[in-house]
Amino acid sequence: MENLKKYRNVFIEAFQIKENELEGLKYQDIVEWDSVGHMGLMTDLEEAFDIEMEIDDIIDFSSFEKGIEILNNYKITINE
């Protein structure tokens, strides 16, 4: 599965949202993306991409778009 599709699917499944809600989505924009939802999302992303994120990256992961930048640090290229 291509990385963008995999990335989008993790968000969709973690937050039970529609694909058209992803662009511009930020931490705490939706009820599901609270602190507990954030940690679940991080776990799901780590499993999907077989990585272990640094604490600073987990804290900085503040939006759908920012997550793409952060995953680049782990040699995961996500092309929009």
C-alpha cells in the first residue's frame, strides 16, 4: 500500500472520520483527537510504518500535515 493511503487510513480508522475531513485537521479540532486519541494515533502510526517515534516528535505531531513532515524524519516519504 502506498504510504499516503496508509497514512490517511490510520487517521480514518483511529478517529472514525471521513477522508475529506483530513486536510487541515489539527490536534483537538475534533473530540476524538484529545490526548488519549493522540497516543492511540501515535501507536497506530508506529505499527503501520514499523517505526518508534521520539517523544519530541510525538509532542510536535500537531496536525495531519505536520505528521507528514515528522514521518520524513523516519525515512517515510508521503507524497500528497
